[in-house]
Amino acid sequence: MNPLLLLDTHIAVRWLAAPKKLSREQARVLREAVRRREPVALSAITLLEIAVLFGEGSTRSSIPVGELLGEIDSNPAFQIVPLTVEIAAEVAALGGALRDPGGRAIVATARVRNLRLVTSDQRIIDSKLVRVVV
């Protein structure tokens, strides 16, 4: 089964470490995906962002980075979407609408794969570049 949702980095970490911080709608769509045994997509750039943002010395998450990455790796609910030439071309085509390279790669992945992006990033929401679940 193909995923219908792509999680941004902070949503993926919240879902694993602090699910009560998800919005009601985010929690609902994730519950429904699990109920239907539908995988949720993560951009490969999310793995790098987790390593950088939540790595050694970070106090951003109560779960150590190794456990976060291990859960993503071992949990069949997650499907990692590799960065491809097509996604890189879409990042270039987005122009300057978003500054953050990770955010641009995540938005481009959602666009290329026709996925709804689960995000709380106001810049992405305001850009209207992709369908979002907020």
C-alpha cells in the first residue's frame, strides 16, 4: 500500500516522543492511517534533520536520537522516501518561497509524490505550495 501522508520532521518526532503535542487533526489522520495499515512517508532528509536537531547534547526530545532513529528504522508504519533527481529538480523549481533546505526538500517530496504534508510549520502552510494537514 502506498502512503498518502508525508510527515515533516517535527511531526514525526512529536508522534514518537510527545503525541499529545500533535493537533487534533494531525492525531486523527495518523490514527486513521494506522487503523488502515497505511504507511506514512518520511523524506530521507528528515533522518538527517533528526540527527542534527536531536543529536548528541540536544534537549529537544525526551527520547535519545538513537532510539528515535531506531524506531523509524524498525517500525513498518514508516516508509522512507529517498531524495531523487526529480525531487531535487522540484526543490530548484520552488525558488525562494522557502528558505530552509530541509523544508524545501520535504515540500518537494510531497509535491512529487502527491502526498499531503502533515506539518505545523507556518511558513510551509502560508506558502500554499502543498496540501497540508495542520
